[in-house]
Amino acid sequence: MGVILIKFFHHKANIFSLSWSSTNKIAFSYSTANPNIYTLNPDGSNIKQLTFGSYYNKSPSFSPNGTEIFYSSNETGDLEIWKMNVDGSNKTNISNSPSTYDEEPYVSPDGKKIVYVSCPVGSYSESNELWILDLSTGSKSRITYNSFDDGLPIWFK
């Protein structure tokens, strides 16, 4: 997989935040300046850009059934958690927290919750904590309380 991405994007750029779907698609962030989200097949075919503009779109995470992608974007001014259909349609801000930077979403195996990193605006990377967002109710719960820079959350079955 990495060889395909490097071969396709051979010029100086950043490729990061890979996510592999249950439907055998790969989503990733790619950037020479501001990152955007793309998908492709494992053989490198059918590459498609899903986000556009000078926003910071990163950290894609597929829903368990592969129909949605959750990601971080600053399209509304600060980093928020967004979701979109796998074809890039129906982009929706789901964290709606203008007083915090919300990023690095990771969907639970049952698709009901997202774990993500959040910190108050203005204190980026100084007080990152992990939160859980319930997708059916929209309720948020903080799950870490410490002085460490928490990040890169994942779920285990």
C-alpha cells in the first residue's frame, strides 16, 4: 500500500492518516500545504479527492460498514470533527465545539461512538485530552484527565 501511494505522489508532499475500510478502500490525507482527504483502491486505482480548498482536512476514519468517513477539518474556523459519505457528499460538522480544537477521530467497532482528541482553543497540544462522542445522541464525555498530551486514539474490540 505505501509503495503505491509513494509511487503515485512522487513529488514532495505529506501522506498521512491512512484508514482502510471494510469495503477495501483506503482513505488518507495528502498535502503539499493544506491537507485534503482522498480515497483509492488498494491497487492504486480510482483515486478520488473528497475535500477541497485551503482548509486543514485530515485524519480520516471509516465507519465500520465503509459508507462514511469521519475526519478533522477547520472549515468553520477551528478544528472540528466532520463526517461525509464515502463519495465526499453530505459533509457535516458533528462536534460543533467552537471553543475547542477537535481532531483525530476514530470510530468504534460498532459505529456508535467516536473517540477523539480535544483541547481548548489557544492551548493546542498543551492540554490534549481524549473524549467520546455518542453519534446517536451527540453527547460528549471526557475520558482522560491528566497533564499529558493525549493523542492518536484507537478502539480495541
